[in-house]
Amino acid sequence: MHRPMNLAVVTLTGIAALFCMTAPATADTAPPHSLPPQVLGLVAHATPIPLSCDGVVCQALVSSFCLQEDRPAPADGQAYDTAGSGYVTLVARKADGSTREFSGAGLLAYVSDGHFTRTRITMDASRLASLDATEVSVRIAPMVSLIPIGAGPVPAEIAERDRETAFGEPRFTAADFFHPGKSRPDAAVTLTRMINHLPAAMSGGVDPRAIDPFKRAALWDHVSASGGLQGLSTDGIARAKSELDRCGQYAEMGFKLTLRGCLESAHDRTMREVNDDLWEAEVGY
């Protein structure tokens, strides 16, 4: 079974392309191109993750991981449904500061960001009024899995394997590797907290957030003061901070990059490292 390729940390053009490679087809398996994309897992975090709203959609980027090494990686925009024994809670804050919590089922959507390491959680911004909310966030419990939504019916044997992956031993095994409190998963969560505060796209030129140490410090101070890092390990937070510093060093050296792109690359590399360890420990899922 092929292992995911280790790619460059930072390139002059931005984020490296990331893949979870597919295994060769055998006589009793469908060709890789006919298979649905990978079942994923979400990294749990008890502290709510704010969704940024622009009048059309509310969304946040969260850390995800691959549970099926032999399946195609999700394309950008691949939709998923939640599965597994965990759940995602929507936290709605009203104008008076009070909060209410709802099940995310039927309210939230899950879309791949083009890598198995990153998933966007989205909500139609028009729902804010019906929730009587001025802002919303999500809390991810342990053991949340994501099953891909296909364009048509999935063969029974594939659907059964996906359910076993999402609910069964493969998911429990992965939970030990991506458990909150461990350095690399906590670093990834910290990196997403920074990424979610940065614009998704930027026109050409030098990114002032990357090259200006005061702007980078302001980003770090904002994330630290937000309470979003509560409960994360000191080692994981320090690792994420070192990645922020490294991105700044690259920018100051003249590398053409955006701070968001550099942090996304660091995040993806961190998550792939843990996935590699999972594949080494559990061959065959």
C-alpha cells in the first residue's frame, strides 16, 4: 500500500498540493477512479470555533484526517455528512450575550477544502435570523467522522465498509493518534485558529501580514486572547507559534507567499505526519 508523499514545506508559489495516495486495484476491488473519496475524521476541540459570516455564508476551517488510505483524496468542494459516535454542536450567541446550543444536524454543511487535512464547516448566513443569533460557533466532540456524499447510489459493500470505518475500529484507532492534548493535533488546531482570522484570498504583491512582525504578533495575540487555545497542550501551541515565526522568516527572506497559505501548508504537513504514523500502525484500513 502506497504511503502519502512528503511534500515541500513552503514553495515560492504558496501551498503544496497534498494527496493521500490510492492503492492499486485488485480483482475484488473497484478501480480507484470509481470509488468514492475517503471517509474522514474531525479533530475534536471542546472550545467553540467561531464561524465567520459575510452575509451569504458562515464558515470556519477545521482539521480533518484520512481514515482510508486506499481511497481517492477528496476534491475541493466535496460534500460530506457527519457519522460516527461523536457530534457537532452549533452555539448561537444572541445580541444580549446569551447563548443557545443546537445539534448541527440539518444546520451545518461539511465541505472538503481540497485536502483530506482540511474541512470547511459552513452554514447559510440567512439562518442567523431564524436562530435569533448575531454570531455562531461550533464545538466538535470526539469521534466525529465524515462520510462522502455521492452523486448517485453507492454499492452496498462500499457503503458498509464506509460505515464500519466511520463507526468502528478504524475510527477508534485513529482517535488515539489525533486525541486532544497531543502535540501535533493541538498544533494543527492552533494553526486553524490563526488561519480562520486571515483572508481566504489576496491580490498580487507582498502580503503585509507575512512580512510585518507587528502584524504577525497582533494575530498571535488575538488568537491567544480569544480563549480558543484553552485546553491545548503547551507543546502544541509552541509548535504552532514556531510555524508562524518560520512563515515570517520566509517572507522577510523574500519568498513570495501569503501568511494564510504558509500556515495552511504547515497545518497540512503536521496533519499528514500524524496520518503517516497511523498508516504505519494500522495497515489495511
